Amino acid sequence: MTRIFGCTAVIFDLFQTLIPLKEGVPLRTLFAQAGRLDATPDAALLRELYYSSADGRFPGVGGSMREAYAKLGVTPDEDLLREAVRHRTERHHFGFRNLDPSVIRVLESLKELEVPIALLSNSDSEIVTPYPGSPLNAIFDVAVFSHEVGLSKPDTAIFELAASRLGLPGSECLFVGDGANREFEGARNAGMTTALVMRYADASRRSEWEGFVDYVIEDIAELIPA
């Protein structure tokens, strides 16, 4: 049995790990613009906006934004709101259209080595619509999307769910990600080995997570035994 960094299976994050995000305006700025706000709302409201779409409480980020505006007593500009949703959706769909063939080759190599692989992503109903038609869909043994299961990273439970769907304990899984959403904390709490991959990650992630994760790699090709 081939083990990857001492683990039986590998669980991958999606965005900024396997596929890139298109550069664009941050969600907090789009939210302020569509609501015609003088300043970006406080961080707590923005976190709630993000997680309420990621865990499926609202149908996509548009629904979450409307709920957040309601809490502020703000009526958004409908055209700007639609543009904000379109912009954010395009940022994520870009990665599916620009999937690097080398990523597929690494995943296929893991399959040839009989290593179980899973996908675990914070998502909403808008940003992962291209996934069923993506080459990724045919490769992964398991795909866990937060909005479908009502859980989101860094909740330990979503990592445990991904491991259980592979039929393994967390201690037998390597989690590979870019470090967003405090995901390595959740993976570590689920007993997983952790690897930060820098290929698409923001450069600040290295200093943020180095010393906490078990491995820092530049590219997922480093997962394949020499």
C-alpha cells in the first residue's frame, strides 16, 4: 500500500489549491458598493455573510447578502447586487476553465497508486456549478461541498465527514490546502496530517501557517513518491 506523507488517503481543498481564483474585487468591497455604504461593514457581519452561504442557510451569496443588508436596515441597489454576485461567481468559475493539466496528472497518479482521494470545499450553490462537468468530478472518490452538507471549514465535523465517506479515521488522512478559512485548525482537530501548498496560495499563508502544518510544499506534484 502506498502511503502519502505517512497517510492512507489525501483530502484536497479546491480553490487556490487545485484551481486558481481570478483576481478581482473582494466580497467585502462588493457588499459595500451594492449597499451604497460609506464604509465596509464590521468583520463579524462579513464572516456571518460568508458562512451563511457556505453552510447552505441561504441560496448562494446573493441570498446571504440580502440577509446581511436586512440586518443593517439597508436596501441594496439591485443592479449593483446582481453585478456583485456575477463578479464573485466569475472569480470562481474561472478556475474550472483554467484547470492545469498537471493537476489532473497528479490526481490520476494517486489513483494509479490506489490512494483514495477526496475533495473538501467551502462553497455555495453559485460558485461550484461547473464542477459536475469538470474533469475533477470523474477523478475524486468523494466530494464534500459545504453548502450541501450544512457544515463548513474550519468546523472539525466537516473534516470528519470527509474522512468517514472515505471509510477512514482522520488519522489516516492527509489534508492539503492553501490555509484559507482556518482550515488547518479543523483538519488538525480531526486528527489529520496537514500540508500547505503554495502554488496558488497568497504568499502570506507561508508565514501564517509554517510551524503549525506538518508540511509546506510548492506544488501538489511533491505528493507523488519519487
